[in-house]
Amino acid sequence: MTNSHNQETDQVAIRTEQQALQKAGGLHWFHWLVVCLSLLLTLGVWQYSRLQVQDKIENRFEREADQVITLISERLQKYEDALWAGVATISSHKGSIDNQQWQAFATELHLPAKYKGINGIGVIHNVQADKLNSYLQEQRQLRPNYAIHPQHNNDYLLPITYIEPAKDNLAAVGLDVAHEANRLNAALKARDSGQAQITGPIILVQDAEKTPGFLFYAPFYTDLQNDDLSARRNNFAGMVYAPFVVHKLMRGTLEKSRRQVGISISDNGDYLYDENTANETDFDPEPLFTKTYPIDVYGRQWQVNVWSTKAFRTETQNSQPTLILIGGIFIDTMLLSLFLLLSRANRRALLFAERMSESYQYKAQELQKSVVRLEASNEELAQFAFAASHDLQEPLRTLSNFSELLEEELADKEQSERVLLSVKFISEAAERMRNLVFGLMSYSRIGREPTLTQVNCNNLVADVIADLDAAIDHSNTNISIAKLPTISGFETELHMLFLNLISNALKFKKADTNLQIDIVCVDKGEDWCFTVSDNGIGIEAEYLDQIFMIFKRLHSQDVYPGSGIGLANCKKVINLHGGKIWVNSSLNKGSTFSFTIPKVITL
């Protein structure tokens, strides 16, 4: 009779375990949900990081481009100041200045040192037709070969009288800028406005390379009493001017070694300067960024095109998004692998359980054989899980070590702060995975080498409380313990059981409420019935039948950290003793975990 009862009990237990294994025997939707959410998080962080890096690179390009435009404007302003200094010098000589006086002025300017890119500085006189002979006679006193050229039919004579340094600009001496519309129109605009003006692109007569350049005019007048258009035209005496070869100007203004952008300058479609050639060593055929700036320059509008170079691409390379993506995918892969390993192990256990159940239906002897095979399979499964968890430790340790090396390696580099945030993300994820693996190893060890002994539960619970002393004091927790019996059981496993239940109560306490934990034991005849009660946050009714499943979590990692293995460990310990475990709970009121331990345990 007893044997029959035991067989029925075994059958019920087998069916219960079989149903549990069927539920846990494959990858469920929540496994895929965890993996998918983890992957989405990885992709989200990667995309955010990528956009942040892109914005930072773009802002750097904008700064470099703005700096180029600013330097061009500042340099032309400096040259304008030099022209007005010449105007002031002529005015100080009452409008009449000779070649030696102009030479002295130009020498004081220190053109090569202070005005890099300028070809020279000179004086253009407005010569009336009726005064041409006297003008030529005056200039030929010291320069017998002085002549105005070329001949033209325009109504204006605007010859270059002086220019320094003379030896570099001999071809320009005597050149009448009125012979050509571009030069003349800029001169007339300077005359009428009283402001500095530049010409459109021209080829300077003194430039042997015949590259684009321009003239820079600043007008001066004789006895200008009224500053109006009519007065300026009637009293226009000439201009102080400077010729520029643009590539020399750019070389002096924007040295390539100090910038990581290329530039080109055009005026009404005509290029003044262009670095967009394959001959440039730093030329990038597919630049990361390009931008065009229209700037008003002394009566003209220049189009300044700016683009990023190879050096810019190299300097702005950032591995942060890639590190995040690789690290996240690695962790996601490890997580999926872990789920697959557990699923495979559960399926194998289910297969053995089914075989055992089928054999039990025919004869007791076959049941015994099946039990033996199941025990062997469980041992193999435990060893497999332990070995798998142990083997997962090494790549995780490697990941953690490389994260620390990356932190040290990047500590002094420019983008180290951003990259260190990424490394921290990887390190924290690895640490969570290590905790998960450690929990799995603990789970696999339960019942591997059980030792049945007499356990004084009062002493055992006291040891557990001592282990949790710091956490108990920190949370202002009061623990009430009724007199507990001495029972027959597995001491190591029972210690783990009470440790998990009390730790669980400490973790899920209500904020701003002192935690109360009550531990009680009642004699139920054949069993001891223990209860561990708390006034914590409680559990929703729909989850009460799920909380003892491995990896089952009711809260996010950020709110309540943990591996989701603790209560699964409790169930496994109770199963090892041949008892039962359950929970009664009310949300925001607390939980009561109850379990039975048989007074007689059969190994």
C-alpha cells in the first residue's frame, strides 16, 4: 500500500516536473524579447553615438571654414590700412610726393615681413589731358625713360607713377590702368565712393606666371571741402594702390600646414584661386564636407568654396560608435548563446523525463532504471551547465581586462572621455554577464554532493543574518525569529535558501518604510512548514506562479539589480529535500514565502 502510494506520488511529481520542463524546454517569447531589446539598445546607443560624433566633426569643419573666411577678411583689412596710410602720407606732403619720399614710406612699411602676399604698393595719379606734358616732364626729370602705356582712346589717364619695391614691378611703372575696363571701373567706383575698391580678376603685367590677381585702390583728393559725389569727382587726384597675385596672397594668409580644409575663390565665375586639384597631396576626391561662402569684398562679391581634406578625415576619425556596436553585439551573442545552451539542456532533460514516464507505466523495475538514467542525466546536465558557465568566465574576464587596457590606453588622448564612456558601457555589461554566469554556477552546484545532517535552524538563520549584517543595518531592517527546530536536511543548501529569501526581502523593501521580516516554523506532522514574511513591495497576482522560474525578473536591472536566479535556487533546494515552496503576496503590502521540509528525507 505504501509502495503504491509512493508510486502515485512519484507519478504526480514526474508529471509536475515534466510540465515545468515542457514550459522551460525551449526559447520562449521573453527570451527573444530580452535578446531583441538588448540588440535594439545596442543599435540605439550606436546610432546616438554616431550622430553625436558626426555633429562634432561637422562643427569642427564649420569652425575651420569660418576661420578661413575670417583670416581672408582680416588680411584684406590689414592691406586696406596700408593703403590709407599711403593716402595719409601723400596728404602730409600737401598732395605732392616724389619718388624718394614714396620709397621711404614703403620702406617703413616693411612689406615682405608685415604684408605677406602683397606685390608692392604704389601711387596712381589722375592726369588731365591738358596737363599731360607737364606731368611727363616732371616725372622724366629723375626718370628720363618714364612713359605712359599703352595708348588708348578713353577719356581718363590713370598712370602708375610710383611703385615699391621698384625692381619687382618695373613692368607696372607708367601703366595706365584706364586702358582696360575692369581696372578703370574699379578706379571710378573708388573715386565716386571715397572708399577702397578692388578690381575683378586680372593678369598683372609683373606676374611672369600669368596667374589671376587683382588691384586694390584707395582714392585721394585735393582740397576736398564738401564730401559729396560732385566734389569727389572734381577733386579726384589719384589712388594709392597695391597689386596682388592671389596665390601669393593665399600662401601668406593661409598656410596649408595650419589648416585642414581646402579652398577656392572665384569672382563672377572666374577663379582667382583653386586648390581643388588632384596634384594637391592633401586633396580628398570625396570630401566629408563642402560649403560655399559668398563674401562682399570692396565692391566685389567673392565665392569662397571650402571643403575638408584628407588630413581632416584622418584627424576626425572616431572609433567610439564602432566600439559600442561591437561590444553590444558581442554581449547580445553571449546572451543568446546562454539561452540556447539552457534550452538545449532543458530539452534533453525533458526527453529523459518522457522516457522515464513511459517506462514507469509498465513495471516498477523499468521505472527504477529510468530513475537511475534520469539521475545520471541530471548529473550530466549539472556538469554541463557548470562547465558551460565556467567556460563563459574566460571570455568575460578577457573582455573586462581589455576594457581596463582601453581605459589606460586612451586616458591622455583627445577623444578619451567619449571613448571611455563606451568602454565603461562594455565593462558594466560584462560585469552583469559575469554575475549571471556566477548565479548559473551556483544553481548547477545545488545537490551535486549533498550531505544529510542535523541542522539547528536557529543557528543557521543567525549565520545568514550575520552574512547580511551590513545590508540589514543600512536598510534599518528588523528581523523577528520564532523558535526554530533542529531538522534533518542539507545544511549548505538550507543556508543558501534562507540567504536568498532574506536577501530578496531586503532588495524589494518599500522606500521610506522600515522593513519587517518575520521567520516562523510550524509542525505539520510529517513536515516542517517554514514561513518568511515581509512588508515589502509585494508581487502582482499574475506573476505568483512564475517567480520560481530561472531568469524570471519582474523589474528592470536599473531599478532592482539581480540575475533572476535566486528564487530558482530556492525551489531547487526545496525539491532536493522533497518539499514544496509557494508564495502568497499582496501588491504594496508584502509577501509570505512558505516551504515544507519532510521530517524524513530519503536520499
